[in-house]
Amino acid sequence: MGKIVILDENTSNQIAAGEVVERPASVVKELVENSIDAGSTSISVEINNGGISLIKVVDNGSGFEEDDMEIAFERHSTSKIRKASDLEAITTLGFRGEALASIASVSTVELTSRQAKNTYGRYVKLRGGTLIESGQVGCPVGTTFIVRELFYNTPARFKFLKKDSTEAGYVSDIVGRIALGNPHISFKLINNRTTVIHTPGNNDLLSTIFSLYGKDIARDCMEISYSDEKIKIKGYAGRPEIARSNRNYQSIYLNGRYIKNKVISSAIDEAYKTFLLKNKHAFIVLYIELNPMLVDVNVHPTKTEVRFSDEQDIFRAVYHAINNTLLGKSQVRNIEIREDRKNYFKFEENSKSKFEFVQQKLDNVTGKKESIEPTKKVTESNLGKRDTFEKDLGDPYKNQKPEVVPANNSKDGNAFEKNIIIEDLSDNNIKSVDNGKKGLLAEDVKSKASLGKGLAKEDLAGEGIAKKDLSGEGIAKEVLSGKGIAKENLPGEDLPNRDSKDSNLPGGEVKNGDLSHRDIEEKDIGKGDDFKETSEPIFQDAIIIGQAFSTYILLQKGENLILIDQHAAHERIMFENLKVKYSKKENLAQYLLASVVVELTNQEIGFIEEEKDLLNKLGFNFESFGNNSIVLRSVPVGIDDGDGIKETFLQTVDFLMSKGNKIDGIIEEEVLYQIACKSAIKANKRLDEKEIKGLLEKLEMLENPYTCPHGRPTIIKITRHEFEKMFKRVL
Amino acid sequence: MANLTPMMQQYLEIKEQYNDCILFFRLGDFYEMFFSDAETASRELEITLTGRDCGLEERAPMCGVPFHSSESYISKLISKGYKVAICEQVEDPALAKGLVKREVIRVVTPGTVTESSMLDEKKNNYLMSIYKNKNFYGIAFVDLSTGDFLSTGITFGNTFNKLMDEIAKFSPSEIVVNGEFFHDEAITSVIKKRFNVYFSKIEDNFFDRDFSLNKVKSYFKDFVMEENTFDLYINASGALLEYLEQTQKVSLSHIQNFNTYKIEEYMVLDLSTRRNLELTETMREKSRKGSLLWVLDRTMTSMGGRTLRKWIEQPLINLHDIKDRLEAVSEFKEKFMVRMEIRELLKAVYDIERLMSKVILGSANGRDLVSIKCSLGQIPYIKDLIKDFEASLNVLSFNELDTLTDIYELIDKAIIDEPPVSVRDGGIIKEGFNEEIDRLKSASKNGKKWIIELENKERERTGIKNLKVGFNKVFGYYIEVTKSNYSQVPEHYIRKQTLANCERYITQELKEIEETVLGAEDKLVELEYQVFVDVRSRVAKEIDRLKRTAMSLSRIDALCSLAEVADRESYVMPEVTEGDEIEIVDGRHPVVEKMTGQEAFVPNDTRLNLGEDQIAIITGPNMAGKSTYMRQVALIVLMAQIGSFVPAKSARIGIADRIFTRVGASDDLAAGQSTFMVEMSEVANILNNATQKSLLILDEIGRGTSTYDGLSIAWAVIEFISEKIGARTLFATHYHELTELEEKMDGVKNYCISVEEKGEDIVFLRKILRGGANNSYGIQVAKLAGVPDKVIGRAKELLRELKDADITKKGNRAKRGGKPIEGQIDVFAFNAEQRSCDEVLNEIRGIDISTLTPLDALNVLYTLQKKIKN
């Protein structure tokens, strides 16, 4: 006898279930999509234990035909298509007819449904795909689907389920996504009896965003509206301020179906490129409408993957839709009065003009300073500054942002730093895409496509692009392990070895403009590497150009212009200093010649008495001085000017009080940051050459001189090449 | 008495004036209670009873509570139905000569509590005064914690019933009455039984006509009495104000508006209807969960909560007012994002009404003022959010919302952001608000600066490097010099203290400065208190504006709450009309639906009017949902008249002037009436008071007596409603005979609740259908409820006998009544068989299978079979 048998239906359903029903969230997705297809206006999902013990989906849709209720659980039964040719123009969410059979085969299912034309509903119950009960029942119009004991008969799959809360998170994510795609339907998600999602269903996408993500995100959304002859795009794009560090806040809908697609993701990234920091991803909800004939949704059973017949069109449309939106609205954030409610009523405006920006030109040899012209108005906020800066530069250069100097002595830091550089490298493509605003875009895409084709012949162009743009992570890893950058980036036999620093990019198919960019950038990176490995002093042979705005130190070193934020740099120095002493339990205290009296509230007095030891350890020694005051005898090293003493002390006390009694190492370190910040040279302070040199020397000594303790950069590098690009000496 | 200690004499004198109270007698840091008060309090509060020498032979029983935690003890006593008189020392013990003067400064009674810890924040705490004059009543209510004041007269109709309705509506926590009322046993006993309320008589002369009129006029300056009206409410109001003064002993200027209302302005709901419909609490557990209020209340502030509760307790009957509310709710429902933002803002709004009462009563501290400020800080944003609203109520709110910037500024400038609880310890006034305070502060500060500078100065002068200026509480400021430097100490240093290795000195100069420093501090504390009190009274003066704004805010909150519920629970806007129709499509019971989940609740239609569909007679088994259905209709009508959206697909509601319910067994057994008596007196009330515009919900009238009596009463009641009253009526019954009325009377329609029979069991389908039911399925329901099988079996047997008897007697009924029984089987034979079956079943149940051998099993089977065969 042969060993091959045809599996009974139940077994094959269980196997098929693996594809559709991965976890509770996939059950929820299938059921909710059915509800949507049934024309519901209100859909409620309830789960317990992350959906493992219970999933209940209640809708007010059209309901099942009574006769259909049992047949619905048979494999490949669907109400949505009749023949294969229908597949070409699918407008419903479900169609494969696998879901119900799959779900029923691995759980206990109760289905109650009533159509409006009937007085009563019908009820069926199945366990492991077998009907165990059915009958008439009183119920409202619509369908209620209850799934219990998911995977009770497939222990292998059951084992793969994660913690309840994790599974609940997946469910919440999927319901949220579906809700965003269907603002005309009111969705409710109840997790362990608590309502976690409730959308209004008033057919207003912004309201839906509001109900899911809250007021702040909704307020910072801009409407997208775009259409060309093939594609319509609507939705909302978040302002750069609300960008996140992952893509979870991006939802893309194609003809009403939530999808994930790399082409679209990269188009979004490119559109935001000049507006966002690296590793930041915009908040976005995108509705794309496209002739169903131009897209294949039947790629995978979960239906989140799609294939476009023309990826370039999609890329371009998405890019323009978002970019137009971003450019159309001023990105300068409205500083709203709301920001701080307490200050709504302002009585005295005690704003002295704190900053006076004076541009200085320093003679690099003598260090002689002379101020040339005071610029009157420079906005206070960083953002504003950047904005004006960018405006001044004009459109094509917007993206030419200075890079963080990549050099890093500690090996651990390398991965991160390199990662950024690598991204930069691939950014190169994107920069030219940016230039493509002036018509180059299509060409560029084409060139990329042809590049991709040329390299890996059968490969799809889109994927090629996506790989380059999205897989920074992988690339970074490779780099760490010592492999070539270019190799990873542009796989293909006929690539010359790009490890050699002086090599050119492969000729032939690639256009020359791009080439030269890459070449030079790569050289830079190479240098960066040398930099680290030889641990050559950073500022050796640097020429001090001078100080700008009384805030930034300018150095020229080789082919680079180096900018140093004097406050941030000094803060880092002070912090390291304090930290070393503090950790060695050295005395931080520096006794004051003239003690300072500080007035405090009752509460504060009580607090500092309680935390006296800690404060002493930090360098503050004090005694009671009657009537809610103390006399401060010492402060941490480095703090010298009169007002700073009191301010630093009060700030420290405030900060510690705000942390209550949960003071630990991290908080102590935070206090040290603050002290360092107070004691550091302020911005807007003129420094002479000696002071600058002193600062540089100290900075040189540090393990990590590249950021201030709060994570802001201290040193920024602009390459000669970048200058030359700015001035259009090179293209 | 002669040999009592003076303190005890003082105690007893005061106690005599407050005999009905437990006297909290302030002694130092404690409130002490003596004699019988001590015995009562120690028992109720579970505190130790001790004794105190009082001059007599025996020690006086005594117990006490610390003054700083007295609030919780007082609240405990109040909740147990006692009054507490608080007697304070009214002069500074340090300055008093001889015995410290003491006076009662306040009497706390259930109706006059203002401490937020003792109050339900979402419920008004009413004190009610009733003036009875023959059959007429004047009544007045006040909520001291918010300043709400209301009064009305009851002068026609069944005045006592109306009085009960009013008490039920406001559910006061304390009632004061005049002598005539108090001594009418019949009335007082009912009140005591029905309501959980502190009930007492106050002096009759408080109710005196002239006295009370003057009192009212003294409070409400522009009060003008309408001529030719019954004015008993004046007597009640005057007495109420006098009683408040007597107990509170402070100004009551937050009682601002003298509101009179007419009972007829609102939908009338009698006590039993309120209970049956579970408007604010459930019938059995008296819990909020499960009530209509529980479903509808999503307010963010306590003020809004109280407003919504009032709305529920007083549904409207004026079409215009109802539409105003519905439109306002609708606008909030449509504008989802605005609503969410407003609700967010309201979160930060405190109970302005009650805070203002504290301000007026002088018990508000710095934190209370800051809470007021924070609340006011939200108003500009709220106002801004509703500026484009169109519904007239919302426009009104917009107009009435006073941003109160001046008050915000005053508090913001004057009071620091996180003031201490105590108002007498300083540290409460912001810098820059009061020059004198700033001056004193800087004097203190400069003094200190001078002192610390002295340190350096003296170091230089004396050459003592480690000379130090220090401070301690006993000696004040001093100069400290270590042993080794004693020789260098200048002459003019005055030695104060010698320690192990150092000595401490003072100088003349140092002491002078110390005086300013320390003296300033004392003055400062006193001044800060005065300034604070001044700020507080300046805020108090704005009570009018604050109250109006608070009212607008609470209305916005309540409307938002209704909109939120409408949105979340998928309610629709009802169309309210002056007509007679009640047309509900797919109506749901708001509470049951919420309890069971929307998917489990079967919606039903309703159609009532004064034409074809005046009376709906509903039959069907118990538990099938008759009562739920009828309450659902009543609640939907009531909700519509509150101005709420309703749980239905659509609804057209002709306004009802009253809703009467006669539902289920009432729990009035406690009031000493038999079930049937209660039922009948409720029926009487309904038949006497219902009008054409009323909605009647009658559940199983007549079931409390024998079948034929009951049936006859029910029949007659329906006839009466149909012929004499003409009110829209839902009538549920088990008397299937009543379904005959459909053919006999116009406007009667039969409905039944559908049930599916599954063999012996039944499945409830819960759908209301036209036509009469033919079976009550009482026995099946009993079985579902867990009545023992034996009883069920026997009941079935009896039912068959009875039905057969019925059939043989009145064969003509067989067509309609009951399920037709197939053929005339031998009743007794049938019974015998049934009995032996039961026996066998019982035997099988009793078999212990684990001990049976296979052979035994066969034997048992054999005997069983034999039994059945016989």
C-alpha cells in the first residue's frame, strides 16, 4: 500500500490555519474585515487574556443568511467572489474563503447572526471545526462571533503565543489600523473589560486619529490631498515635531485595505527627508486609491502585502502627495499660547532680551577679535534658527545638513555612529532625488532601477531601492564585522571591490554626477575610520578660526571645518569631572569664602534636612539659619559666580523633591548633569584664544567628547566637499 | 451643682442649650465629651471611655478626639443620625483671665454639612423645611454646600402624595418641620419609614408669618411676593434660613437666589415610579451601578454630576426646553474633537460651587483658592472651543461663561502656587502682592544677609580664621569661636554658651538685627493671614459671577456627558412632539443593555398613541422580558424628556406629563402594608391622577389576590383607563383572558413575547410580537429557576388536571386558552405511568455503579424494567 493519503479536511484546515491564523490578532483581523464587508457601522471587539481565552466580535452588519451559517465554516467558501476572474477586481477585504474554516478548526466558535428581514437570529457552535449545537435565538440584527480556546488542539502553535499583554498589543494594533482605515465605522476594543479603543465613526479621519492617538498628535496633522490620472491619495501627515523613532505610526491603506509596502515606505521617507532627523519616522495615515486592476493583493494569505504593476508611479505619487503637503504649510511650529496653561494670564513680561548675537570674525593666527555687524533679529529657538538658516540657503540645499563627526574612540559606540554614516551614504541617492524636484526625480529613479537591474538581473527594481534605503541596520552590522560597505549596498558580481579607498564606483550604467558624490563621501568615511583607529588627537593641527555668535568655536582641520558648542563642550567636561569625583566618593565640596543665605519654604527645609547626607555628598554643606533659611557653606566644585550658587542649589533641591523618595544612581547622575550645566561656560560668552585652547585640551581628554550630557552634539563637522557643493563648485 | 468644677459648670451650661446635640467641648488639642454624650460617642465611635474629676464624688464619664482629626469622627456621628455642636475656646488661653470663654461656633447636622469629605460630590445635600397648615404644605430646600435654594407650595390635589413625591425627588438628608406636622403621627410615621432622613421639629415661631417674611426679605433684597398666591413657602423658607443661622452662626451670603418652582413644571414621578425605574439607584441594593444615572453620567466635574442628576430627577415637559437640550447635546455629539477637548479641560475644573461656599463660610484655605484659580484658568479655552456653537443652550453657555480674569489674576498674584493647608502659619502670599509683606520679608532677608556678612567682617577684624556665625532655636544667632582662638576674642563679645571645644558669643549689634529678623517673622505671619482673609473676602464678593459661571460649566459638562453616552452607546436623537405618539424602532433598555452587552440585547419596537394603539396588553412567560420591555419604554420616554438621546434606531415621543409605574412586588413591606394593599393603593393613585398625557406602565395588576378577583380587577382597570382616562398604557399580565379585550375595546392591542419550545424546555427569544401568548410556561420557568424536580413534576401533574377540568367545564375556551391537549387520554393511567417513571428515575439516581458487579447490574435493570412494565 502506498503511504500517501489525502488528508481529511479537518487536518488540512488545521494546517491551512497556520497561514491565516497566526495569533489572536489575525483572528481579530479576519473577523473584523468580515464585519466591514457586511456593511457594519459599529464593530466591537472584546478580548480576554490577549484573545487567547476569548475573542468576541460584535457588529451591526447585514448578518448571515440562515442557511449559510454552517456552510460558512467549510473551506473555500466565500460570499465575496464566485470565480477566479473576480480576483482581478477585488473590492472586498476578504475573499479567499479560508478564514472561518481555519479559525473554527483550531478553536471553539460560537456564531450568532440575524438579518433584518428575520425576526430571530440563528446560533451555531463548533468545536475543532465540528458542529456541536445550533438553533434559533433572539438577538439584534448583525453578527456576533465568539472564539474561545484558540489553538486548544494545536499545542505547537499555542506554544508560540507570547504573553497575554503582548498578544493584546497586537490586537490593539490591528484594530487601530483597521479603525484608521474606516473612519465611517465606530470601532470599540475592550481588553479585559476595559475599553481601550473607541473611535467615533463619524467619517472624519482626523477625529479617528484623535481618538486613537490623542489631542496632541491630531493637532499636529496636516491634510494630504493629491490626485493624478491613476492615483488618488488622501490622509494626514504629521508635522516633524511628532515624528517617532519607529514606523509604528505609519498606516497605509490601499483601496481601504491596510498594507505594508516598501516602495511606499521609502517614498514617505524621502518626502520627509529634509524635515526629519535621522532615524525618525513621520506620523502618517495615507489612503491610496488605485484601480484594483493595477495591483495584486493575492500575494499572501494575510493580504497585507501587495504587488504594484507600476511601482514608480506609486513612488512618485506618494512622494509628491506628502512633499506638497509639507511644503505647502509652514513648518515653523505655531508657538501656541496653550503650551503652558499656567501662563495664560501673563501679568508682567520680564523678558529682557537675553541674547545678543554678535557675529565675530577672528583672525586665526593672532586670535584678534573684532565684531563686525550685530544682527538684530535672530529667533531664540533652535528650530527657528535652523529654519531661517535653511531658508537662506534656498531650496536645493536644504538637505545639506552638517554631519556629526563620526569619529569615536570607544568601540561600543561604533555601531551607532557608523550606522548614521551608512545611512548618509545611502542618503546620497536621496539627495539627488531631492534635487529631482526639478524634474530629476523620474530620471533618478530610473537610474536606480537600471542600476539595480544591471547588478542583480532578475531582481525587481523596487526591492532594490527598498533594500538600499531601508536596511540600514543590516548594513551597519556588516560594516562592523569589517566587510565592505558598498558590497552590501549594491550586491552584484560586476562590482569592483569598493573597499579600496581610492576606487571609483562602477562605471558604465551609473551616471557620473552621483558617482563623484559617492566617491568623496566614501573617502570621508574612510578618514573617519582612520581617525578612530589611530586615536589621533581630534584637534591636533587644527587651526583656531575663532568664535561665532560668542557661542561656537570654529576650527579648521584638514579638509574639515569643525564647529564646537562651547557650552555643551564645557558642560561635558565639567560633568565628567564631577562624575569621576563623585563615583570615587571624593569630596565635591568647595567651601565658600562668603557663605550664602538661602530662603526656603517649610517643606523644602524639611526635605533638605532629610536628604542632608545626599546633598553633602553632592558638595552642598549647609546649616540652619533661622526662619526657614539656611546658610550655604559649600557648593560643588566649579560653581563660582554669585547667583549661580543659589540657583544651582535651589534647582538641585527642586529636582530632588520632584523625584520624591525614589532617589537612585540615575537621579544622582542627573543632578550632576545639572550642576555641570550650571557651572559650564554659558553661550554668548566671549572667549579668548587661551580659553579656547584650554577648553579644547580638556575636551580632547574625554572619552566621549561628542555629545553634551543631555545628548546634544558638542562637535559638528562640515567637510570641504559640502562647502563646495553649497557654492556649486561641484555638483 | 455647687461643688462642680468651674469648667464643668461651663460645660453644663452650654450643653443645656444644645441638648439634642452631642457637644464637642474644646479642651486644648482635644474635643472632649462628657456624661451621656461620652457614653454615646464612645460606643458609636469605638473610642475609649474614660473619666475626669468634675468635683462630684464620681468621676464624669469622658471621651475625646484630637481636634485635627475631628472631621472624620464628626462625619461618623452625623451619618449615624446625630447632630454635633462644636464648642470652641473663643479667647486666647494665654491672655484669658481665669476660665477660658467657650462658645458653640457651629452645629453640624446631616443637612448642614459642608466638609467635602462628608459629602457625596456628585449629589446635592439638601436640607428641607416643611410647613404644614391643615392639608397644605409649604416647603423649602437648601444645599448649604452650594448655596442652592428652592421653595414651593403644595396647595391642591392629593397634597400628601405630592409632598412625598417632592421629598423623593430631592432626597434631602435632613428635614425640619413645624409642630403641626411633627405631631401628626400618621404623616411622620410614613416619612420615617419611607425615607432615610434625619427628621426634627424646630420652634414654631421660626415659621411665624411675619418673622419668616422678614427673614426672607433680609436675605433676598429684591424679593417681591406675588399677590394672591398661596404663600406657605414663605413660612418654610424663613424658618429654613433661621435654622441655618442658628446652626452655622456665620453669614450665608452664598444663598443668593430665592427660587420658587411649581411642581407642575416638571414631569411628575411618584416615589414608587422613581424606585421602579431605578433612576438614581437600584431598587434592591440601592447602588448607583445599575441605575439610569450610572449609564448617563460621564460628567467630568462634580458640579456637572449634580446637574445631570437633577435633570434625571426632574424630566422636562415643555417641548421648547426639551428641544433646546436635545439640540445642544446633538451639537456636542457631532463635534467629537471639541467635545473631547472640553472634557479634557473640565478634568481640571474643581467643584467651584462648593469651594465658593467654603469661601463664603470662611473655611476656605489657600489651596481652595488655588483650586478656584486653576478651574477658572480652564474657562477661556472652553469658551473658545464653543464660540462657534449654534444650539441655543450652548450659545447661552458661551455668553454666560465669564472668564473671570480679574479673579484669576487676583488669586494668581496673591497666593503662591502651592500654599500650605494652614492659613495661619504664613508662607501663603506671593511676593509683589503686598508691600508690607515684601518689606517684612526683605527685612528678614536683609537682616540675615547682614548677619552672614558679619561673619566675614569679624573674621577679618579678629583674625580668627574659623570664626562662624550660627543659629539655633534657643539662643538665636551667635558667633562661634573654637578653643584655640579664645585669646583673640574681642572685648565686646558677650559669652553665651560654652561647649566642649568652642564658645558662643553674641554682640549687641547682632542681637538688634536678630530682633528685626525674628520679629519680622511674627509680624509677617499675622499680616499674611490678614491679607489672605482679605483676598478671600474679595473673592467672596464675586459670588454672583462665579456661581453663574459654575452653572454654565456644569451645564456644559452635563450636555457633554449626554453627548458622550449617545456617541458611545449608539443612541439616537428622539423626535419629541406635543402629540400623543410613542413610536420607537428597535428600542433597547439602556441599563440592561449596558449590563449584558449590546450583542445580547434584543431590541424591540413600540407603538402607542391615543387612537388605535392606546393600550398594549403584553402576555408571555415570566422571565421572557415583559418588565424589561415596559421599563425600557418608560425610560426611553423619560430620557427623551431629560434631553438625552435614546437607545433606539429611531424614536418619536409625544411628551408625557407623568409616568406611572406599577411594577412587581414593592418592598414597602417595611412600611407595614401587605403586598396587595401596596399594589392597590398604587393603582388607586394612578387611576386618580393619570391624565390623557400620562404614560402608564402596569405590570401584573391584580396578581396579589385570588385568580378571579385579580382578573376582574385587571379587566376593570383596563376598561377604566380606556374609557375614562385615555392614557397610553402598557399592561403586562398572565391572565390570558384579557387578550379578549382586543376584540371588545377600541385602542387595545395584544402583544406577546416570543418563546421557542425545545422539548420540555423553553428558549426565550425576547421579541415582542403582535397577538396574545397562549401559555405562561410558569412551570418551565420554575424549573429554570432551580425548583426541585419533585415539585416541578407534581406541578405539571396538577396543571394537567386543572386544564382538563377546565376543558370539560368550559369547552368553548379550549380554542384559545392553553395548548390544545390531544384527545382525552386516561388522566389517571397517565398519571400512574408518570409516577412510576419518576420512581424509576430516582432509583437510577441512587445506584452506586462503582460497587455493582456486572451481574448485579443486570439484576437491577431487570427490576427497573419490571416496574415500568407494571
